[in-house]
Amino acid sequence: MILVDLHTHSSCSDGTVPPDKLAKLAHRSGISVVSLTDHDTVDGVPVFTRECRRLGVKSLSGVELSADYPTTMHILGYGFDLAFPELVEVLQDLRDHRERRNLEIIGRLRDVGVELTLDDVLSETHGNVVTRPHVAKAMIKKGYASSISECFQRYLKRGMPGYVSRKRLSPDMCISLIKRAGGVACLAHPIQTSQDPVELRSILKELKAMGLWGLECISRHHNSEQIFNYMRLASELELYCTAGSDFHGSNRVGVSMGVPVAEDFLPWARLGISL
């Protein structure tokens, strides 16, 4: 058995641990293969990769893209070229949209008596991607709530006064973009895509036709029965199983890095990894 983690987040998106320290944490945790999969950005990957290499930890380039069809889903990409021009362009477009969205969120919060400035929010970030948890932290600092959970429940989740939908790609675009950049695409935490087994099977068949390579069967989001069912479903649909913690640092309490798997769990050579 080895420890792997193909789903982690750093302070470059909505995690709390900087990329270099995340690599150190992976090393201290005894992880053999790790991927930094920040939301809609690869800004932290070069530093993360260099530090992993220095520490002797195998790493994969990674990203987590949001898609809508027919429900919100997250597509993980691994082993792609960070400098692929179309990928760079798409990620920049998503960043620009987030910036416009953040201003709209701040405006809507102001309408209900929450006085925040963009500088208040930016002071909570350590990268170029500003997310709702960053807004929540600024609200807590100003005394409008006592926890991130309270901020979301009262202001930031769908249906609340500060909610603004964000731009999402189609799953076909996510998958084809990752593939054209030389990588492989996997569906993250399928329990969040659909809890209906029939619907999920149908969605996965469509995604497989688009070029989906894998399914994140082993996840902190899944219980043992769900993991077993997802692994069986992946086998039936000829998708590779992947494993990740969805580590976010202190933004997700109780979730530690590292998932135990068999050494031959994945075709590591296809991903450029030699164990």
C-alpha cells in the first residue's frame, strides 16, 4: 500500500496552505504521489512541483474545473501542459469573470447592510483567485458572522442575498481542453454530482463519450459503501478509479491529506509517474 492524494487545494484558490508548504505537508505525511488541483487556476503548480521534486515526492500537474450539465460537477485534470495556450486563455477568462463576480457580491452584501470593500476581501487571499471563503473571512473579521459556515448560511449560499452564480464551462469543453493540453480528465467526488445511481450512470456514460478518463471513487466525501459502488461502476464503464482527500487546510476541518491505495492502483506510467 502507498499513500496518494490527487485532490488538494492551496491558498492559490480556496485552501489555506501555500503551495510550497503543501508539498512539505505531503512529504511529512508520507505521500508517494500528489497533485495540486486548485479551482480554475494553475498558479501554484510550478512552486508546488519544484518543492515536491526537491523533497522526493512524485507530483502531477492538476486543476479542478467547474462545469454545468445537467447539474454542477467538477472535472479534475492531471498531467497536462501548464503552458498550453488555450488552457492559459480559458483560465484567464475565468479569473476575469470571478473578479467581476466578486464586485457584484460585495455590492449585494452592501444592500443588506454588510459593509465590505474589495481590499477587505483581497487581504484574505494569497493568490490570484478570490473565492467565497475569502469573502466570508473578511466578513468574520468585520464582525458580521462568527464562522465561514454562518456566512454561507446567512449570506453566500445559493438563494441568499450575497449569492452570485459564477461562470462554468461545459463538461465537454473541460474534458477536451484537458485532453488537448496532454492530460487526462476525471470526475471529482461523484456523490456531489448525483446521489441517484441511475442518473449518475447516465451522466458518466455521456462524459465517457466526451473523453472522460477516470472517476474519483475514493474520497473523503464518500463512505465505504459508496466507494465500493463507485469502483464497481467505474469498472463497468471502463473508467480508471482515482483517489483524493479534497484537502483545503483549515477551511475544511477534519480532512487530512493522503489516501491509502494499492501500488498498482493506477497506470502511473500513463501519467508520467515512475514508482
